[in-house]
Amino acid sequence: MRTSAFFSLVAAAFSVNAVPQLEKRAAPVIDDTTILNYALTLEHLENAFYTGGLAKFDEAAFVECGLPVWARGRFVEVGEHEKTHVQLLQTALGSAATKPCNYSFPYNDAKSFAALSQVLEGVGTSAYTGAAQFITSKAVLTTAASILATEARHASWIGSAVNKGPGWSGAFDVPLSLNEVFTLAAAFITSCPSTNPQLPVKAFPSLAFSSPAPGKQSTLTFNATGTSSSTPLFVSFFTGLSQEFAPLKNGKVTIPGDLLGTVYAVVTTNGTMADDSNIVAGPAVLSFPFNSDGNLISQ
Ligand SMILES: *[C@@H]1O[C@H](CO)[C@@H](O)[C@H](O)[C@H]1NC(C)=O
Ligand SMILES: *[C@@H]1O[C@H](CO)[C@@H](O)[C@H](O)[C@H]1NC(C)=O
Ligand SMILES: *[C@@H]1O[C@H](CO)[C@@H](O)[C@H](O)[C@H]1NC(C)=O
């Protein structure tokens, strides 16, 4: 059982939380300003990730970890793209623009920096994919699509050229909801300016898997406060545009054997359709890299 230390901070910083009676309120208005600030929240995080990581790891640090020396220069380019996305969104939002928070990223060498970079770019791609439906202005939609494509190129380049795995997970990327993305982002946010606009998002309790592998049993760690012990729980695995389900029994799940690439997993009370109304914990990001023959690369 665990929840993230930042959860209470997040609950304090954002107006919506998991208290049931609040769910009866009218759904918050998600207008283009809200979506742009949601995007800016993520771009600030990515910008801080590259600025901090590249200040820490020089070319020698990349080579020490077995990463190609030229990879650092490409990461500098990726970081500049994220900075440019921040500037564009700030310009579009003017005085309504949300400000950067303080962050804590769990990397300790260039290799774990590169691994986390792949996760962040993948989440960024899924965030823009999932949020597209809320954008009303065609001009904003075109700009968002252009950023989405760039985030996907970053994820592909890092996954293949740097981390030597596949550059994609399949024919489709996973669209993630605002709350699902915020749950993942909140894991890296330690504190935010109190003057930041309140976004209509909440973080679900965090979820962790022990040694996840397709076809294998894994033990889950999460804070299930709010669900009765008699409620049947399931794990939903988001893969492309589909969800696969497996029952959660005594805190353990057998991971479906056919999963490949990046998969997002949540604990849910619904065994056929996981969404924000029934998620208990997560998402967790699972990575099952595969060879060009379609076989899993053993970790
Ligand atoms: C679980 O989450 C609840 C609600 O957010 C919180 O009050 C509680 O302290 C958490 N429990 C643990 C063990 O973290
Ligand atoms: C970020 O951390 C610094 C140093 O601990 C602190 O002074 C500042 O107030 C924090 N900023 C926010 C927005 O929480
Ligand atoms: C699960 O979700 C589906 C689709 O929203 C719904 O029709 C079904 O009743 C739900 N099942 C449970 C047990 O809540």
C-alpha cells in the first residue's frame, strides 16, 4: 500500500479531489485556455527535465553509460524543442499562463536520464492524443498536432537510436485522459506556485508493479483507500486503442502474454471499460521492448 508523498500537495493545489460528493457537481468547463495550460504544465516539466539532466550529464557521462557520444547533442535539440513549446504556449496564454513548479526526477546517471526521457516523451504524445478532443479552435488543434508529432519523433528516436528498442509500440498510440496524465506528471512535481490557475484535474493514487513481464505474475503496490475489500478489482492494460483486462487477486495479477511496447496499466473496479469514473490507482507505465522479429527483449 502506498501513495505518493506529493498527493496531499497536489490535492491542496488543485480544486478537484476524490471526495464522492464533489463528483455530483457539474463537470468543469474544459475550454482551450484550460487545455493550453494543461499542455504548458507538461511542457514546463519536460523543459525542467532536460535543463536539469543536461546540466548534470556531460558527454563523458553519456559515454561512461555506453550511450553514443553524439546522443547528448540530440538531447540538447530535444530540450530546445521543449523550451520552444513552453515559449509558444506562454505567448498564447499571456497573463493566464501557468508558471513552472519545482520537480524531482529519479535519474542518477545518463542511462536512467535517457530511460526516463523515453517515458516522458511517450506520456507527452499520449497526453496530446487524449486531449485533442477538447480543443475547439482549429488553429489551436493544428498547433497541438504539430507539437504531438514532434513529441512522437522524440519518443521514437530515444526508444530506437538511443535505447536500442522499438521506435513504436504498434499501429496506434494510447490516448490518455487528463487525470491519467496528471497522475504520471504529479510523481515528479514537488511544489507549485500557489498563484497557478487551478486545472480541473486530479491525481489518482500511484501504482507500481514488481518485475512486470508479459505472461508473468506481478505484485501490485497502491493505496486502495475508498474501495471496500469485497469489491472485485481488475487491472486494465491500455495498449494502442484497446484495453486488456486481468483480475487482481490478493494484490497479484497475471500480465497478458500478448502485450508489447509501452503499456499503461490501471487498477479499476470495472472489468470491461476502465475510465476516470472507476480507476482506483494508476496508471503505471510498463515497457516491454521487442526485437524486429516481434520477440520480447529480455530485461
Ligand atoms: C491513502 O490515501 C488516502 C486518501 O488520499 C490518504 O488519506 C491516506 O493517508 C493514504 N494512505 C497511505 C497508507 O498512504
Ligand atoms: C521551489 O523550491 C525553492 C527552493 O527550495 C523554493 O524557494 C521555492 O519557493 C519553490 N517554488 C515553488 C513554486 O514551490
Ligand atoms: C463497466 O463499464 C461499462 C461501460 O461504461 C458499463 O456498461 C458497465 O455497467 C460497467 N460495469 C460495472 C460493473 O460497473
